[in-house]
Amino acid sequence: TPDIDYFVFGHRHILLDFPLNGKSRVINIGDWIQYFSYGVFDGKEMKLERFQ
């Protein structure tokens, strides 16, 4: 996956940020009901956040 930085998924209700190699990551945004989680992409980096 040399050209892909992020694989982002939802609907699995699993909060996950898993590195695949030195560049690519699998991100599952979890769910709003149990984890209050969501993903944020700022144009450079994808990260998981939790509403407090």
C-alpha cells in the first residue's frame, strides 16, 4: 500500500487505529453512542477524537 495513507471504516463499532507499515494505517472510527468517537482529517493527518 505505498500510495495509501489511511483506510478509514465505520459501522463496525470498534475503535481502532492500527499501523500497517511505516506509512499506512487502518482506522475504524468506533461509534458515537458507546465511545463518543469520530475521525478528523486536517488535510495532512487523520486522527481519532473522543467527545468529552
